[in-house]
Amino acid sequence: MDLKKLLNEQQYEAATTIEGPLLILAGAGSGKTRVLTYRIAHMIKDLGIYPSQILAITFTNKAAGEMKDRIRNLVGDEVDNMWISTFHSCCVRILRREIDKLGYNKNFTIYDSYDQKTLIKQCMKELNVNDKDITDREIINKISDSKNNLISAEEYKKKNEHDFRKNKIADVYLLYQKKLKSNNALDFDDLIYKTVMLFKKHNDVLEFYQRKFKYIMVDEYQDTNECQYQFVKLLADANKNIFVVGDDDQCLPEGTLIRTKLGAVNIEELRENDRILCASGNGEVSEGSIDKVIKKEYKGMFIRIKTRSGKTIKATPNHITFARINDDLSSYKEYTRHFANAVNLNFFSGEKEEGSQHYSHRIELITSEEDEKLKAIEAGFSVKKENINSWRIETERVLYDEAEKYGKRIIQINDDLEIVRKAKLTKHNSYYFMPIGSLKQGMIVTVFDNNEIVEDVVESVDIEEYKGYVYDLSVPDFRQYIANDVIVHNCIYEWRGANIRNILDFEKDFPDTRVIKLEQNYRSKGTILEAANQVIKNNVNRKGKTLRTEKDNGDKIKIYRASTDKDEAAFVASEMKRLIKEEGRMYKDFAVLYRMNSQSRSIEEAFRKNDIPYRIIGGLKFYDRKEIKDIMAYLKLICNPYDDVSLQRIINEPKRSIGKTTLSKVIDFAAQTEESIYNVLLDVGFIPGLSARNVTSINKFTTLINEFMELKEELTVSEMIRKIIDETGYMKALEKNKDTESESRIENLKELVSEAVEFEMNSEDKSVEAFLENKTLVTDMDNYDENADAAVMMTIHSAKGLEFPVVFMVGMENGIFPSEITLSSNTEMEEARRLCYVAITRAEEKLYMTSAEQRMVFGRMVFYSPSDFIDEIPPKLKEFINNRGLNRVFNSSRNSSQFSNSSSFKNSNIWNKMNTTNTFNTSVANAINNNNTKLSKEEAVVGRKVKHKKFGVGTIVNVSGNGNDIIITVAFDNMGIKKLMIDSAPLESC
């Protein structure tokens, strides 16, 4: 192959550099899949490397299949001799061959999340662990975290023997692993964990696979956890021929003099295990131990801060410090209480336990949403009543990282919840996490003075250019330290996992690494790429790469501002219809991307009204439906009779007179004899306490299962499923019900048979075991069919790796994307900006960014300004359109009021955020109906837009009092903050 004609210069270098470690920094649409494909084809066709010596690990099963098809087009059927798979699929193949060395049978079952939860609950019941004190979800998360960090049940027990709660979790972990083994089963995390353990315990096995896989390629390397990282590192250690693709955008700040007990020390002189001074809460100081020192080269902007007392610190703009607004400057303190959907993490604000070096950390959520309350209870959180209309979750954690993890758990109950972080570092105040680049003159920061933490005022903020090394420190338990006498946060977040560090440390792990940047984009039009570059360049610290394209510039990015979220949805639907009619497009050409799943509702309604076919990626999974899980459980039991979880699921499905009491007697007898449940069922006559009817039913069941086992090798998967559905009476039971739900389940079972037929047509291994593996490891993205003629709706996170001719990015508002909390954190803004970059580069030809002046959030109207990300795109690359897709011409004053820097939230305090949210007040005021009536008590809710005869238009930011004494605080657009009695104030609802 003449790769020089097929690839650009960087791609060619990446595809032809075969020996030694190679790190590829690939931008969106820069052709990394093309490079991987031609690299493998080049290795096989031109260099004569055996396909069986190549291992390629991709992001999804779908991606693996597509890559295999592309390579097949270049090298033919030789591709079947190489491994192209996900981490989990790869490890399953290894374990099917080698797991007997760990004491398992090779026909092990892979438990899904339902099976795992069932088994965990059994363990909790046996150990008398109260699920009100410790939930099954918490235990599952702890076990998963442990396995992903290569911590065995025994190690977890030893590590936490003095912690009562974790010791209980350790007991469940130990019993859970014991039961998994007796069931000859692995959970999802075990697949990689057990493979790594296999390699570490059996060097002969590791050496075999090191010889087998002389060339290893890994996509999305920055997303690997510790377990995946060790798997790759072990395999690549012998030959060092490892090729990884990823992106390393990451904050790496700098400090100068670091406070220790013995005085100030240059940061470059510090080493791991050195002890330094840290704030410990309430003005106090303690010693913390460094567990990691980061050193990197840096060229770019530095922020220089000088305080009133003479403290000076230089740092990268996104380095986090702790600050608050001076009470004299604004009503920020009043307003911030009312962040919607905030989980408040206030570090060092709790009690100080005896013997602890620091104060504990408080976590709190207060809300009135009933739906969230039910979800919180279901998730195992202790919910307390706050007042008549609200409730709260409130707790403390001693460890910093545990508090952060707990907060992360809370926000999982609702996509719209977000964390607000503060730290009580002085005696009387808590301070928000704030990037140094967002500090302003007059703001208050925390400093070290006379052996305590006190407040100081920012005197000046300057920008400097810097080229040289930068450093950061990781300090467990404190996560902050004292640099030039200013308290700063460390940017190595343990709770975010080791993912990004794997790519940052790649050159250290493999010293002879070559680094190649793929910067030329082949997916998107020039205008779209330029917009993406303009947005992402606002991220200060990243390994530089600028996407380029050879496509023509294409259309400008269309910016549409709707009055409400319903209007926004109607515009998206009508614009799709217009493009289909005028440009001959198909529905599958369109994608609607949003930040939160909850944003899809209004779009769905508009699509249904306009008869637009659509699919949502991330909805209810086919294999999570009851009838599907039942038949899959039959298949699992047929393949692995030791699988007690699957047996318990289907022994009475459909009803066959084997109830809970009977099953309980069987389970107890199996436990006493230390046999699997199926084994004792085979000799059911020995089980005491069973009636003759029970024995007859059980014998019929085991006869049926034995028959299925005997036919397993003779029948295809689809034939086996048909036989199970028919001979168990499962289909007859559904047909007997004759209701809508049963009809739906029957259709789903038919679809399962179709799935099996499709599997048989496309899979090399056509066994029942392979079918189970394939479906256990499937993801939503693997189910995405790009050929189906339907518009696609999904979160931006789900869109990674996909591209569409036309993309609508909806909800482009400050408060939505970026979110309200993100706006106050430069670190979070950088992450959101990277996500925006991903979304923009999903578009191949046309890109729309839409926003709404007001949208319904939790039952009330909330007002938003256009997203800062729109503002970061230069005027020459975008055009503002009306609801017919036509260019709108803005005069300068109107344009500036809606889309210019005056509405930007960048480098502004929260007061500015509140004020600029209403920059479109003139147009709103003009549209107010003259027939509006006086504001009622029921209408007095935070976020409502109101009009005062004297003060004009404003937004309610606080409501207090009750009865006839209700006082509302209104942020007026032109008159500032006013407190008014609702009964006497001349207020109208807008």
C-alpha cells in the first residue's frame, strides 16, 4: 500500500512507526480510526506480521466491529486471526482459556447488574447487614471501586479492620466473592480484575500472552482505570510495542514557596512523603503528607495575585484557590443560597473527632422536589424533613475524598443536581473553590499568617507570560496546601480516578516514547472546525493541538434564540422538516445533542407532533426487560448449572408450584451440604420438609433443564431460545393473559429470537456461551444503528465517536451548558468546554446552536442568558437566524445585549451572573401584557420574572416569611436588589 498517498504527514508517521512505544494525541475527526486501520493493514500486508500477534482494544464493541470490517476490506479474511475487542471482551477470551488456574470452571457465567444486586442482597441477609444502615448500592460501589483499583476482599478487610462501617462492607465483599466462586460466576469488574490477577499469579500465562501479542494498540487511553492500565502495562512490558491514542487536556498548576513546619521550601525540592502545612479548618493548621509530585513543562499565561498584606502568588489561571466576595461589593452572599439543585459540600466545616488532624466535611442537599426525594430513598439515602415543603440529605465524612464521593453519589439520583464546593478555612467563614484566573480586585482570599489561616483582600491581578517547569502536589486528607502563604487546592483529584494520569505518565512508564499529534480534521467543514478551535483554545492548560481540515468552509454556524424551551423544540422540528424538503436530506442525517437527559422531553413532544421518527440513545435497555432477563437466565443455567442466581430467578418462571417457602428449604439444604442448588435438586428426595407435590414439580423442572443441557451443542441459539419459550410454557402463560403488557412481552421475545438469528449470521463463535457474552457486554452505543432513518437524540457524552451531517446543540444557555455551578469554577469550565468541543465536532456539514430565554425547570420558569460558548465563537463564523432559518440582522445595541461579552459570565462574580441573566429585559418588558394582574402569594417563587411600576423588570431571588408577612427579594435589571412586602408592593407577574 502507498500510505503516503492515503494519509497526511502525521498520520503516515503514526501508521508506519511500528516498533517501540508510541503516544498519539488525536483531536476530534483527525482520522485516528483511519490511522489504526491502515497501521494494522500495513503491519499485516506490507511487513508480514502475523495477525494473531496484534491486539487492538477499542472503546465499544460497535467500534471494534467497524474497525474489523474496514481492515477486512484491506487485507481480507486474515483479520479474523487478530483480536479486536473491548477490554472486557478481550479478558473474557483469555479467562475462557485460563480461568481454571484460578479455581473456576471455563463455562463460568458473567453476572449483570441485576444478578450482582441479587447476590449482594443475599449476602447482606446472611450477615444481618441492615440495608437501612448500609445500602446494597453503597456496597456494590465500594466493591467495584476496589476491583478497579486491584484491591481484593482480603486486602479491603485488612485495610479497614478498625472502621466499623467499612468492616461490615468487607464482610459482604468476602462472602460475595465466595458465593461468586461457588456459583462459578464473575461480575463485570471481575473480568479485567481476574485477568490481571491471573497474569500476576501465573507468570507462565503472562509470558504466553506477551509472546502472543507482540503489538498492542489501545484507543481512548486516557479513560483507562488502574485495573485496565495494569492489564495493558503487563502485556506490553516484554516487547514495548505499544501504541496508545488519547487526549491529555489537564490542569497542571504551579507554586513557589511551600510552607512546612520548619519553614518555607521551594516546591521543586519537595518529594513524596515530605510533610507540609495545610489548612485543617476553622483557622487551624496541621501537617499533611505528600503522596505525589507532578512536574511538567509549561508555556503560557500566568496570573500574579498580590494581597493587601503583601502576599504574592503566581499560578496558571485554572489553579484553584479559596475565595469569597467582599460583603461590601455586592449581595452575592444573599443570592448564592439559592443555587438551584445544589448538593453543598462544605469541607472542614463539621466536627473534629478526637485524634483527627482536621475537621470533618459536611454534605447537604435541601430541595422540595418529591421526585428527587423518592429517588433518594430508593438509592438508600437517609432523608429528613426540612420544613413543610422541603426535605434534606445531611451527613458528615471524616475523609475528604469520601465526602467528595458521597456528593457524587447524591447527584446520581438526578441529572440536574450539581455539587457546590466550599471550605471553612477560617474561624467564621467558608470559601468557594475559585480559579485564580477568576479573582478580582477587592475579593477575599485565605492566607497563612502567624500560624493560623485568616482573610486577606486581593489588591491587584496581573497577567504574565511564562515558559518553564510547573509543579503540583497531591496531599491526601487535606487536598490543599500553603503556597507563598496563600491557600491553594491541589489539582490531582483522586476521586476522578487515575484515568488522565495514565496518559500524562505514559512517557515515564515507557521512556523511549515517541509522541505524534494528529491535528488535521477530516470530518467537519472548515467553519465548524474553526469554531471548535476557538472554543477550546480558551482552555489554558492542554497539550497543544489545533484541528485543521481540507474540506471547504461550509455554512456559518446557525445561532437561534427562542423565547421558551417549547419554541426551541418547535424550531428544531420545523428546521429539520425544511432541510428535508429543500435539501433532500433524510431523518438519519440529524442529531440533537443536549447536556442532560431531562432536556429531551420538549424535543420529543415536538417530534411527535411533527411525525418525525426519532430514537433516544440511553433509554431502557432491551436486555433489562423482565421477560428477556428470564430467558437469558435459562440460557445461563443451561451453560453453568452452578449458577444459583439464575436458577433462583427462573425456577418458578412460569409458575410451577415451587414457591418461596419451598425454595427457601432447598437453599438452606444446599448451604448445609455446601453444594450448588441445582445439584441438590437432582436428588430432591433427600431434601427434608418438601411435599410430594413439591418433589414432582422439581423433578419436572430438572428433567426439562437436563434436556436443554443435552441439546445445547446440537441446537442453534435461536432454536434453543424457541425451545425454552415453548417447552417451559413461558409463551403460553403470556398468551393466556391477553393484556397489552403481555402482548408487548411476546413481541420482545420474538425480537430476542431475531437477535439470536442475527448473532448466528454474524458471529464466528455461534455457541450459547458466546451469545451470552456478547449480550452481557453490549452497551447502548453498540445498539446504535446508523442506517435506520430516524433522527437521533442523545447527551453530548453519548455522542463521542459519532458524527452526523446536521447537528442541533440545544439548551446553549448559561445555567444549562455550561451549568450554573460550572460557571463558578474554571476547572469545571475547562471540562465543560472540552465537552462543547466534542459536541461541535460531531457536525460534518451544518451546526445549529439553540437557546431559550426561559424554560420550565422543576415546574417553574427560569430565565437564562445565551451560553458563553456561543460568545467564544467569533462573529465571522456564526449567524443569528429566526424561526424560519433566515438570517437576522441585529443592530449593535441589540446584538450586544444578547450575544456579546456584556452577557458573558467569564471572569465575572456571581452578582454579574445574576444581573446579566436578564440582559434581554428590554424585549421582555415590551412584550409584557398590559392585562397582567398583581403578583399573588402562590406566584412568589424563586426564579419568577416580575415587573414593578417604579423599578421595572426583575427576578425573584429569595422568598421569606409566611402568611401576610411574605417578603420577596427581587434583583431588578436596572435598580439592583430590593426587598419588598408582597401585599403592598405594586408587582405584576411577567
